Amino acid sequence: MFAFLFHRPAAAVTCLTCLLVATACWAGITSNLFIEPGKQFALGGGQLGGFRVEARNVGKVPIEIKERPRGGGIFGKATLAPGARGTIRFMAGSTALLLNPSAQQANVYLKVTGDTNLSMTYEPNGKL
């Protein structure tokens, strides 16, 4: 097999490129996210596929996780107490909202998989 690759460098480069793209898609996004008091972090919105968020609250205050579907409205998904973990799935086009309703900074570790072509921004709590 290796002899074949050395005789056809274009095939080897194409094969390697496909392998790198595939592993990049599997990797997802990881983040050690800090959310200021009274703010919410918005992840996604308008993407073609659904995505999954594995969250671990590593801070000292609870974090609320909600979903804002493409068509409007907001739906509660989970509240993570300090030290708690959770895995939440979001629909295609939805926005994941991570809210910090406390007076202290929140800290959550995230791993996002699925459609990771997501926008990311901070908003005031309660923004529809």
C-alpha cells in the first residue's frame, strides 16, 4: 500500500486531507467559559444541524441552560448546581443559552459536538 502512495503523491495528499477533515469534525469545541453576573452566553442560532453540549459547572454558582428555537420562545432545559454535569441536545437552528442569574461570576466547562458552525456571543439575561 505504501508503494502505491509514493507513486501517486496526489492520492496520498488527498487521503491525508480527508483524514484531517474527518478528525476535525469529530473533535468538536471545548471551552472553559466564564459568564459575568446578569449575563447569558448564546451559542448557535441558524445552523443547519443539531448539536450537543456536555457541560460541567466548575464555578461556585448555579447555571441555567435554556433553548431558544429558530421559531421563537425560550424553553428551560436544565439547571446545573456547582459541581454538576449534564448533556443537553439542541435542535437545528436553535440557540443554547447559558444564564448566570447570580451576583457572582459563573464558570462552566463545555464540550460541544455535532454541527459546530455556531455563533457565540454574550447577552443580557432574558433576551429573547
